[in-house]
Amino acid sequence: MGIPLFHYMDNQLESKIRNLEKRTAHLEPPDGDMERWVGEAWQYAGRFIGQIRMRKSYEAHHRPKENWTDFSEPTAFKDILQDIEEHIDSSGINPASGGHLGYIPGGGIFPSALGDFLAAVTNRYAGIYFANPGAVELENALLDWLRKLFNFPSSCLGNLTSGGSIANLIAITTARDKHDIRNASRHTIYLTAQAHHSNIKALRIAGLGHCQMRIVPMDARFRMDASRLREMIEEDRAAGLQPFLLISAIGSTDTGAIDPVRELGEICRKEGLWYHIDAAYGGFFILVDSLRHHFSGIELADSLVVDPHKGLFLPYGSGAVLIREGKYLRQAHGYEANYMQDAHENPRHTSPATLSPELTKHFRGLRMLLPLKLFGIAPFKSALEEKFLLCQYFYEEIGKRGFERGPQPELSVAIYRFIPPKGDVNNFNKRLIAEIHRDGRIFISSTMIDGAFWLRIAVLCFRTHKYHIDLLLELLESARDKCLSEID
Ligand SMILES: *Cc1c(COP(=O)(O)O)cnc(C)c1O
């Protein structure tokens, strides 16, 4: 029951509605206001991009804002922008900066912002074909482009997600339902100690936390040891367990290691395991001709995760999952609802809502389409090859400067550390990275591998060029000298 109508006399009801309509009109501002805001937003964005090389990649000092949620009066856009600059864009890591060489760097390629802008203004419903055939067609076309890029068969279906973690969750949920896992404790899952934690999280969310986890040993380059995997599967079968899922990576987060793709695929085929490849970091290096051989056998995967907000340089909010036999994706995520009866499925155009946990969703297709259309694919290939070579260059140069290095990078991640003549090695390297963070022009991160503290470099921001690598080398040298002088 709404407002009891008898509270209003007839004409009172109408005048009340008219009154409210006048006030509501504020939500549809005059063209002049909108144009001015777009101009102010562009001024802010243009200055942000223009000054990015002069600004730090990392700033620890943060000034919190007290009253974000004072909505009592309208605020001028200029004032809001100033708050965004002071309280959001001046501290922490700047993932849009070419100096961001930590974790897995982000993108922020400009045309995607226009895609998001248009998607928000037109607010097209990209969840269901019936609601917007064109939006769903576009997203399906982008997924089909990915399918061909990664050599998947036409039976494949996929989904554009908000990121790699959700994409991993969708893949693992699909594997679970395909294998009809009921008594999880009898089923075994194989992965290495280098598997990205989002996979473990997804297993837990999907109710597979009680499966037996088998940590497969790695070779000296942190790649899964396929022969050990074979033995472990045999042992588990002999013990009456049911091997069901393999989680592997093309480009591990710590070291960029690539598991032996084809060999693992053949084992999974023979043993009836679901073969999941997490290529959230490394996937788009397939665009680089000289690196394509790493991907040979990828077509054997049952599920594949890639992250356009990493390797295609899109802003955060874009992952993707491909499932080789699309019907399993639909089985795991399809639904029926009475109030959706008008939204009948078109047999030729699968709706995203039947293939993912989301119903209403952001129309992600435009932010992916615009940069690829406006620039063409060539500069993406060049940028990825440049990032790969920049990492090789860093690896050579840091070796010349007396640092210990991890394995030769297969993609664009490398680990390294300095061994001081005396004192605790881990502590020395912790002090070293603290110096780099204090300076802030370049941001790097670190990791622990078997109790050893390693510094990492990950080159994937489209704005990272040789300038940033040379600056990091300089910063590392002076930080090393400073820390060495503090030992004596
Ligand atoms: C980044 C990453 C993820 C997680 O993806 P998000 O987009 O951060 O959710 C998963 N696996 C690997 C290998 C990654 O590099």
C-alpha cells in the first residue's frame, strides 16, 4: 500500500505531484551545467595526465577528508574536484603512472573513460539480449575475439567480468558443477604454491574448501613440475580419491612463471581433470609474436581467465573468462524467474546474465571496444613487446650492479635482491625497499619465497618506458649505497 490517497483532496494530489516534479527537475540539469562539468572534468583529467611524470608513483602521507557525506546543500563541481585531488589522488599508489612497477601494474587508457562515460549516460542494459540486443551483441563479439585470440573452439562461451578474481570464481564454479562435486573431501585439486590467492578464495566461496589441496612442486623457474603432477594424481587415485581440478598459470604473480601449458593439458585430458589456466597477468602477451610459443596448447584448457585491465591497459573493472564447453558455463549460471518471462533467450545470442552471477551489470563492452577501435591492435602489440623487453633490460642491468637475480623473466616480472657483505639479508632488502618507497618516484613491491625477501619489478603499465627503468636502477643503486653505509 502506498500513501493513503484519502489524505489528499483531488486537486491537492495533483498540485503536490506538480510541486515534486519541479524539484525533481534538478536531477536533469540544463545543458549549460552539463557542458561546464564535462569541461571541468576534462581540465582535471588533462592536467592529471599531463603532470603524471612529474608526480610521485607512491605517496605514503595521506590527508583523510572528514565530511564526504555532507549532502545537505549542493556543492560546486570545482570544489568536489579539489577534494578528489587532495584526498584521493595525492596519496597511496598511482596505478596510472608509468612509475608503478609493483604488484601487477594497472592501465587507465583514455578512450575507455569515454566508453564508461557513454555507457553511463545511455545506461544501456547489457545483461539480457532482449533488453539491448546491440550491447549484448557487442560484448559477445568481444568475447568471440578473445576466443579466437586464445584458439578456443566455437563451443566456447565467456563473460566480461569486473576482474580476474570474479573470472576465476566463475571458472571454478563451472568446474564444480560439471564434475558434480557433492562430497568435496574425496576430491583433489592440484596447484602450486605460486597460484594466485584469488583461486583459493574462489574455491572457498564455491564450497570447495574441503577438497584436498595438493601443492605440486615447481622447477627452479617456479613452473609446475608436470611429472610430479602425474605421480601425485596416480597416488591419489590409488588412495581412492578423485582428482578433479588443475589450477595453473600463464604468468604467475610473483615471478611471471609460465607453467608447461601443453604438457599439463595432455595430463588433464588423459586423467579427466578440469584444466584451469589463470592468465590474468600474462594472457595478452599472446599478442607478441616472439612470445606466442609460450601459449602453445592453451586450446586444451577447459577454462581461461584474462584481465583486460592488466594486459590491455584498460582501467580497473575489466576481466574475462572463457569456458571451452560453453554449455557448462550456462548450466552453472543459468536461471529462471517468473518476472523475467518477457526476456526470452535468443538462441543465437546468449545473454551475460545466464553466464555469470550478475543480472544488472555495467556495460563493460564499450570501455574495451573504444581503445581497440580508435587505435587499432598494432600499438597494443608494440606496448606489450616493449614491456617484455624493458623487463629483460632491467634484468641485465641489475645483474651488472651486483644484485642477486631470480630466474630470467619469461614475461615482464622479475625478482632480485642485494646480498650485503654482512648482516641479515632480508632486513637489508626491507630497508632498501623502504628507501625506494620514501622517495616515491618509482613504486616497486616485494615478495617472500621460501623465507627469502625478494624485491620485484612488474612492467605492465602502458606509460612505463625506458626512462622509468633507468630511474629505478639509479634509485636502487643509491638506496643500496645508503643501506651499505649504515651497516658499518
Ligand atoms: C591480478 C591477478 C588475479 C586477480 O585479478 P583481479 O583482476 O585483481 O581480481 C588473478 N590471478 C593472477 C595471476 C593475477 O595476476
